Amino acid sequence: MTDATSAQIIKLARTLGVPVDQLAYLTDVPATDLRDFRYQVADLLFDSQSGGLRKVAAAAKVIPAPVIAKLVARSRNALLAARMAGVLEPAHAVDVAKRLPVDFLAEVAPLLDPRRSAYLIAGVPTDTIVAVGKLLARQEDWITLGDLMAAVSDEAVRAAQAALDGTALLHSAFLIDDIEHLERLVGLVPEQKLAEMLRAAAEHDLWDEYRSTLGGLSDSSLAAVRAAVDQLPAEHRDRALAEIADRRPAS
């Protein structure tokens, strides 16, 4: 099983609501096929509920965002809020999200489909993104943190990476789907923070996660990683460089 396949199995288990070990029989399936299947499952789940939700969304157009935000926050129904985010008009959804408590947004975030909610995540203020990201890291919800880092603006990535430790960044980078988003993250993280991510790989035995992220990087991003490797102690530096030399492109 490749590291990329492992990441997709973890994410598919989240989508299906089952333990990861129940999907062990999928270890020979290519990562891209698992990703496509996960998207199909997510679409099926969304489509099965979208009819009624769109009627609610149409009615919500005439309700001011502050009123909707109060109703949503009082209900604390994270699943309903996540489903509604996919059918509300984008500007209206962003206006509501900006008014919700940070702890509730952290409950909603794992239930969002990033493909349908990218506009919503991108519209949330940077300080709120940072606060939600810190809560997700505290909960060790690396899947959602990775989706968040992939969807937010460059400004928000810079602010979030400054607030998160290297362990959280490495765990979440491992679970970012699209190579271009991973490339962007590496490009926005300063060398000192990259070195912190490398130390996390050594100190917490996260070499699998490190290896998986390397597979998707361009030569220029690998050069940035190599520069950060120089900050490691000798015993960890050799392992980090060996992983770069032996890396296999992501499939």
C-alpha cells in the first residue's frame, strides 16, 4: 500500500462513517481511484438530501443573516449547518458563517464537503480560520485541518502555519488531496517551520507522512525542504535526505 492510498482510505472512512480498519481490503486500490470513489459517495449523500434543503435555502433568502446565525448557533445542529452550507447562496452562507461561534464552526468543519464549500471557507476572516485551525489541531482532526489549509487564502495559510506546530502541519499536509494545494502550502511555510515539520517526523516517527508529502512536490519545493533539512541534527538529517532521494512521485 502506498502512502497516498493510506491517506485516501483514512478520508474514505471519514466519509462513510466507519473505522479505518474496516477498509483494509482496499489497500491495493490506487489512490486516485479511491479519491474518485470518495467523491462519488459524497455526491450521492448530498444529492439524496439536497431537494428538501434547497427549499429551505430558498426560504432563507428572505431571512437576515444575523437571524439565521442565531437560530443555527442555538440549535447546535452541526450536520444541518454543514448541509445547508452546500445549498445556500455563497454570499449569504459566508455572511452567516462569519457570525457563528468559533467552537461551533469547528464542529461544522469536519462535516463540510470541501469541493462544495471552498467559497465559504475562503470567505471566513483570517483570525477565525486561525482559531478554528487551532481547535482542530487540539482535537487531532488532521483530515479537516488539511482540507482547511487547502481551501483558505495565502494570507490565512501564513497566519495559520504561524499558530500551529510542526506536528500538526505535517499530519495535515499528508492528508491534502491536490498536489497544487500541497505545493502552495510548502511555498508559504518559512524554512524554520519546514524544519519544525521535519523534526516532528523524526521525534514522533512520522516518516510515512513525510514521505507521502515528498511524492507530490516539484523540484523547487524539494529544494526548500532540503534547505530546511540542514537545520536538523545529523542523525535525523541523513534519514530526511534519504527519503528525498528515494521518493516516488504521487500516483
